[in-house]
Amino acid sequence: MRIKAVAAALSACICATCLPAQAHETAKEEPGGKAIVQVFANLHAGLNRGRNDRGFGLDRCYLGYEHKPAKGLTIKGVIDMGASVEMSDHQLFLYIKNAMISWQKGGLTLNGGLIPTTQFNFQEKFWSYRYVMKSFQDQYKFGSSADVGVSAAYRFTEHVCADAIVVNGEGYKKIRRKEGFNYGLGVTVTPAEGFYMRLYGGLNRGAGNEGEDIVNMAAFAGYKCDIFTTGAEYNHMLSGSFGQTDRYGYSVFASFRLTKNTDLYARFDHLRSKKEADEKAAIIGAQFKPCKYIKISPNLRINMPGNNYSAYLNCSFGF
């Protein structure tokens, strides 16, 4: 009887111990999702004498939803409201920014649909002030941030990851009108903790003004820790006509965390071209986070040629 009683007691203890763990494990596997709301706005003013470019601006508004129906599977749809480069800056249009499905298993990640491109996604996240200013390649039209196609990434080790992408090559604002695809390969290496290096090469078939191929090459190196971030990138875009769209340049930036919710940052860009005047831009500013969902950044900018000075108050809010 004593043996039976001890066995019953042990069984009860094991069940009491295992049941919460099993319930917790089941909860992890339950489907879930989240809404996506992100708004970029600003108040700006030109500081040069005679400049009247001042007022409020609504740069972007992202609305969407992300759902995870099963382990490793994600479905995401995002609408983007912004200005069109073909129209006046006073007009805003709605675009589908993402309509995609992703699957992750171990070190492998697969994406399909209207997906983020890999050309400068890594640099943009490293810069981390997208609501203030786009990363170099996005700012100077080296490529699009999203496109229709497929991509894959695989982490070979803790220090090496490679990715490949095939998309239409026209971005997310245009329908497919040309033959050919945009192919890209990238490798990201982390040789030491906090230190990152990335190389990328892309071939956009028939994307030039006269149907010539466009080649994009990019190199990036950066360091990030709890209180300090710095990065430098070099980018080169050349066409099959050797000069019609050749553009190249670099960007360097750094940020310093003063407190948990306060950062200082600075950045300098230099764009060069064989057929266009050089462009230089510098920005210095601060970021304040009054709460989890709001970022505020006062900053000063200078654009050359022209030595045009501007003051901005950028804001990002959403979740």
C-alpha cells in the first residue's frame, strides 16, 4: 500500500510539473498576428535668405497586418501612402508596399510575393533613422526598397549569412512592363561581436533608359554596441551604355546614446556621376523617445551644391 501511495504521489507531482509546461508550449504554437501602423511626419523650414520652403510634411504612412498561422510561417500585407516621383509633391498616392508570405526553418528563410529587396535593407536597418532620412541607395535612387519576386537567406554559421533574390526590377510602384529580371546576391559577415561587413552585387536586366542592363555593387562595414553605432558604405551603379546612368558614392554615419531615450547622430553623403554635378549632404540631429511608440528628432541639414541649409523636426509614431 505504501508503495502504491508513493507512486501515486510521484505521479501527481510529475503531472503537476508537466502540465504547465505543456500548456505553455501549446500557447507558443498558437496562431497570432499584429497590426502595423507607422507614420512619418515633419515640420521643416529653409534657413537661406529668400527660401520659402517651410511647412508641415507627411512623408509616409504604413498600414498593414502580419499574421503567423503556423510555426515558421508568416503572412504580411502593408499599404504605403506617399508622394509619387512622377507627380507633384502635394499629391499623395496609395501603394501596396508588401503582400508576401515567409517561411523560416532553422537557418533558412524564404520569402515570396511583393517583398522587401535585399539591396540596401541591411544598411537601412543599421542606419535606423529611416523616418528622418532614407539610406544612401534609397535616397539617390539606386534601387527600390520592395519588388515582386522571391528571395532566400541562409545562415551558415553564427558569423556568415548569404542571401539571393530575383524580382521584376521595377519596384513596387509600377506594374511589370519589361522583359528580364533583377538578380541579386549578398553576403553578410560578422567577424567579431558588434562588427558587421556586407557585400552585394545585382544585375537588373534591361532596366536602363534605352533597355540596357544596370549593375549595382555595394560594400558596407559597421560597428554597433549599446551606446555607439557607426557605419560606412560605398555604392556603384553602372549601365551597359558605360556612362548614361553611372553613379557612385559613399555615406558615413555615427550615433551616440546619451540616455536610454536620447541619441545624437550625424551623417555625410557624397554622390558622384560622370554626367551630373556632384551632390553632397550632411545632417546632424538628436532623437528623443518620450514613449515606446513615438520618436522625435530635431535636426539641421545642408545640401550642396547651393549650400542650402534647412531645419527639420521629424516625428515617427506607430507600432
